[in-house]
Amino acid sequence: MAVLQKLPQRRRLVLLCLLSAALWVAAVGQMRYSVPEEVDKGSFVGNVAKDLGLEPLALAERGVRIVSRGRTQLFALNPRSGSLVTAGRIDREELCAQSAKCLVSFNILVEDKLTIYSVEVEITDINDNAPGFGVEELELKISETTTPGFRIPLKSAHDADIRENTLQKYELNPNDHFSLDVRNGADGNKYPELVLERALDREEEAVHHLVLMALDGGDPVRSGTSRIRVMVLDVNDNAPVFTQPEYHVSVPENMPVGTRILTVTATDADEGYNAQVAYFQEKNPGKSSEVFELKPASGEITIIKGLDYEDAKFHEIDIEAQDGPGLLTRTKVIVTVLDVNDNAPEFYMTTATSSISEDSPPGTIIALFNVHDRDSGQNAFITCSLPENLPFKLERSVDNYHRLVTTRALDREQFPSYNITVTAKDGGNPSLSTDAHVLLQVADINDNPPTFLHTSYSAYVPENNPRGASIISLTANDPDSDYNAHVTYSLTEYTLQGAPLSSYISIHSDTGVLYALRSFDYEQFRELQLWVTAQDSGDPPLSSNVSLSLFILDQNDNTPEILYPALPTDGSTGMELAPRSAEPGYLVTKVVAVDRDSGQNAWLSYRLLKASEPGLFAVGLHTGEVRTARALLDRDALKQSLVVAVQDHGQPPLSATVTLTVAVADSIPDVLADLDSLEPSANPDASDLTLYLVVAVAAVSCVFLAFVIVLLALRLRRWHMSRLLQTSGGGLEGLPASHFVGVDGMQAFLQTYSHEVSLTAGSRKSHLIFPQPNYADTLISQESCEKKDFLSAPQSLLEDKGEETLPQEENAMGELVHHFLVSKKQKESANHTQKIQGCYAHLSVNQLCDP
């Protein structure tokens, strides 16, 4: 120890840390270490892993941790090195005051084996406190008649440290009249006394100024000073004397505040003012001055703050008695606090489980807890108990640790949970008790799959739905609990129209809500068949499936599409022919339209939206047939423009329009004549246009006449060949005569064929129409309807400035003739409209089939 004192303080600290690591007592379940105070946080205290016989990395795996009884944790375990280290700055004086030995006790728990080890760490003192006086300046009064050798007790210094680090000596500054003598008290403290060396002469020096220094034995040495002011007086040569050198008193901790516990008395042999004694409590660091009060005149000591045995078991009070001139003496009062049973037992739950499986075997540990009573003796003796008829028991361990274990198998269906009350009762009179409650849930095993409320589900969603819209919520119930009852939902994946189902539909895994990932189209598909799987989170998981039929509801999202008359691609308008001799109800043409929607959204109605001659034409509401509403008059214009609207019955309804141009004339020559009778254009280009039209009609007539002659020659040749085959005994007698067209049919065809020219007044555009041959006596077959006539498509005759060529004029003439024949056949056979519509599906837009 002498060698340690010679070393510097820092080296001594390091050496003490190394020595403390080896300070382990070979006692069962107990470890002891030592560490200096004021070391840095994380400083090494002891190798717990080595003392426990474990590898450092195994401490965390085995759940090794420090448990204490609610106080501030001063130490911690280093999980890497397995060492016990400081958790912060440790002040020995704050923990143990001036006790000779400062011990801190706690427990270390090995959680996997539920084993408790007691640990005791001694906090060694370092020189971190300097000696200090209660007052900075002390005033003394001394008579000038005082003889040399007179002693005056001085205020002693106080050092919170112990042993060599505490107060060791006093020093007085050099002077001519006084010296310093230090007296060792029975309690081991050093008391300074001022000794008069030379007689005083008040007339020579009335006041003497001294400096008293207190030094400790630490390294480095710490010191404290107090100034002494000595005033020279006359006579008073006796100091007060206490009746006892030291007073002792015992007080129960529940003594009420304001109670007088002791009266100290000091007497002075002097007389008068010099014998007047006053009592003062010396202000030393600590709590005694806050608990007790000393009355200066009477010396009575009373309690001003409640006592607590658990906080301090005894108190030391330093009292001074001073006479009138200032001579003083001191004594000490030791107050012993007696314990009473004022603290109930306290529970410290080290570990506890809130859930246990119903198939757990008997002896399963539910909780590990510690019970502590702050009282002492019989008042701290604790017994623990449980209510009867519970499948649990208590097993006592070391240091008032208890284990709560099961005594038999648990049945969740009978008792799903237990509220266990543990009662701790001390041995005081009267005894105090505390209850602790452990809530234990009995966990179920996963033996029930999720179930849906129905075996199948149906849902309806309108088309054009927004993306992310919720469709339906499916719920499956699981009678298990916790994770075994946590249900997640999923869809069985498959491919729909070349795309995975997950690109159309998704389901929320937790809520079971079905969402649409895209906008559905009723015209694309009308129904989806899905399989929804509900699976719990047990181990192993259980699941069930349910079918879901998703029906797409039609919305009115398609406008009617007009098939006939269709607008030509060159920008011209078609023309229909209505003879002036037409009676009311005459079928002029028919508007054909379809709607891609279904149901009510596809029901179409037709109405006349606008007409150049109101009241002249009418449109069938459901058929789309354009008929004359009255007889045509001479005053009616040659060209009639009609706007027909087609509207469905959806909400809101959608519609489409088409513009029809109707030429009013008995024949095509009449149309040309009427056009000639119109006001001629002032533009010279208009006359040139008429000339072009006449030349075009002549050229087309010649071409058509040549075609008819060639066709007639071919027919005559075939007829001649058939006659030769018949004379040679060929087998053609069974063929029907309708397969051949004779000369009479050709003549009828020539009779019905004519050329008409339609010239629009005041315009540079005209239409020439070539009608199809009219086979009055023969029905056209399906095959013939599928053949496309090159004269059937309407063409615009001329663009601005008359720049169109002759082939365009021929097409325009074919269009006008075509419309004329359509009007004629509609008048003769209006009841064959359905057959005409069938042929429209196989012909170009303006080609007609004559029934």
C-alpha cells in the first residue's frame, strides 16, 4: 500500500482497476470486484464472462443481464468483451458519505437458465474533495491578560474523502504571538487549537490576522483556508464546558416533526457577560442540518424534517457553545434512527410471459420476479402466496427471487386467460402486503382454417370504371387467435386475353377488398371468373378458396354508327331520287345504323333534325325509312337537303347525324332539264363545265354500248354451244332455265337502262349516276349480291375551277343512274327492305341489290 501511495494518482487508478479485475471470491453464486470512484464511463470493473465460465459472445445469446431493485444502474455489461464496466460517473461520497467501506450490490441474471448471481462492487476513494471550513472568516476575542500557553479551539475543517485522502494536518501562517496545535479526538478527527505563545498587549496591537490552512494526504495534496481575526479583550479566561463530551439519543423514524429529542447544556465559570453561553450548530456538509434545529438560547434539538431509516440510519450533529466574549467549546450529538414497519414489500418483475400455448407441459416457467422490503429485521421478512385452485405454484430462488410455474396442462377452451394475483406479506406488526398481477393469455394452436360466409360470390361493376375503384369486400373468419387468426387474401393467377389476371384485378391482402386495376370494356368481355384464397398466418398455414363471378355492366359509351348512307371519302354527298309523281308514304331511302352497346343502350330511334322543305319528308322512328309526308308539288325545289339524327336510349343518350340530298324529278332527263332551266352562271367556266359533261356522257354511252355488244355476243355463243350439246345428246336437260339469260332479258335490260345528268344550279359540281340493270323478272341470289359493280360507288365530278378528268365524270354519272334505279325499285317493292339490308353487308356502301 505504501508503494501505491508513492505512485502518481493516474497510475494508481490504472493499477487499482487491474487489481479489481482479479478480485473474485470463490463463493457459490457471488462475485466481488473493486473500482475507484470518478472513473470514466465504460471503465473496466471485472471480467464477468470469465468468472461465469462463459465466452464473451455467449453473454448476449444466453440473455445475461444486470437486474437491480429499482435504483439507478451504476454498472453495465460489455457484450463484446464480457466485462463489467461503469455506466457513468460514480461519486463515492454521494453513495456512502464517510463510511469506511462503500459497497454496491446487485444481481446478474443468466436468463436461459434463470440463474441469479450476486455481485458486490467496492467503490474505493480517490482524492477528489479538498478540505473545507464551515466559515471563511473566524473572529476570536481574547483578553490581554491571558497568559501564554492559553489554548483556543478553532473551527475544524471537513473533508468528504476517507483514509489518506481525508484531512491530515493544519498549518498556521508564521506570526509572533500564536502557534498551532492539533489534537486528535476519540473519533479519529483532528481538532486545531490556537496556542498563545507571547502575552498580548492591546495597546501595541488590538487585532491579529491569521490564516489557518487544512491539508489532506492525497496526491496531489488539496487544501482549504480560513481567515482568523483575533481581537484582544480584557479578562474572560474561561470557556464554556458541556455536561457530556458526546451525546447519544435514539429516535423512531416515525417521530413527528417538531418533537424535541434532546437538550444540550454547557456552563461557563466566568460571571456576568462572560458567562452568557449561546449554542450553535456547526454547518457541515450533509443532511443533518436540514433534519434538526438547535435553539441558540436553550440548546434544545428538535426535528424539522421527517426521519427515514431507509435513507439514513444515524445522524451526527456538531454543536458549539460560545460565551459572551467569544470563547467556545464543542460537542457531538449522535442520533440513532430506529426502524419501524413503514414500507410494504416491493415487486420487481424480472421477466414474465404474457402468453403460453395450451399444450405447454407442466413446470413451464411463467414469470421470474424479486420481492424486496426496505425495512430491516423481522419487518423485512417476506412470504409470497397464490390463490387456491389455480394451476400454478411459486418456487423460491436465491435473494428473494421467485419463479411462477405451471402445475398441470392448460385448457384454452375452458380458461382462455388467467389473472394471477401474487401476494407478498412482510413480518412486521402490523404486517404490510403488496399484490402483483400477472395477466396470462392461453394461446391456441392453429387447427382451424379461414372460412368464408358463402360458398361463392357475385359482383357487378359498370364498364369504364375508374382505375383503383373498389369492387367487393370478401371476409373470411378464423376461430383461432393471434397470428393463427390473421387472414391474408390472394387471387389465383391465370391469363386473360394474353395478359395476366393481376393486370386487371388486385385484392388487398389484409382487408380482402377487390380493386380494378384498369377500366373494363363490356364490348371486350362481359364476365370474369376468379378464385380468392384466404390463408391464415399459422405454422403450418391453413387456407380455403371461394369462387367469385365478376360481371361487367354495359354503359352507354358508344355512339350510333351509320352504315348507310356512308359519307364518301372524297368529300362529296350522295343523292337520292324522288319522282314528282310520288304519293305520300313513298320510300325515298333508308338510314341504316348500328350501336355496339347492348340492351337499352343499343335501342335506336330516328328523327328528322332539319329539312330544307319542312313537312315534305318524314323519318320512321324505329325503321329509319325516309318517306314522303305529302305529295310533291311543282313549287318544291329540285334539290332537297335532309339532316337525320340517330339516337340511342342510354343515359345520357348519344346520337349521330347524316345529311341526305334528295333530287325531286320524275326521270333523270327531267333532272337535267330542270338544271338547264336554272339561272345560268355568270362565270364562263360554268358553260365549259356543261360542255365537258355532255362530252363525258357521250363517251360513257359509247363505252357502255360496246360492253353490251360484247356481252350479247358472248351470250349468243354460249346459247349456240348449248344447242350443239343438246343435239349431241348432252345431259343438260335437267338444268333449270333460270341459269341462262336470253335475248328477251337483254332487251328488257336495255329498255330499263338510261342516262341521266344531275346539274346543281349555282354550283360548279354536278353528279352523273349510272344505274344498275333492273332485272324485273329475276331475283338476285346471295352470290350475285357479293359481286362488286365498278359503277356503284359515287364520285365527285369536279373540284373547284373544273379540274377533274373524264373518268371522274363517268363515276358521277354512274352514281346518279344508281340512285334513280334505287328509287324506282323502292316504289315497286318496299316490302323487300330486309333483303336489301342483307345485301348491304356484302356490297360497297352505295351498291344496291334489287329483290
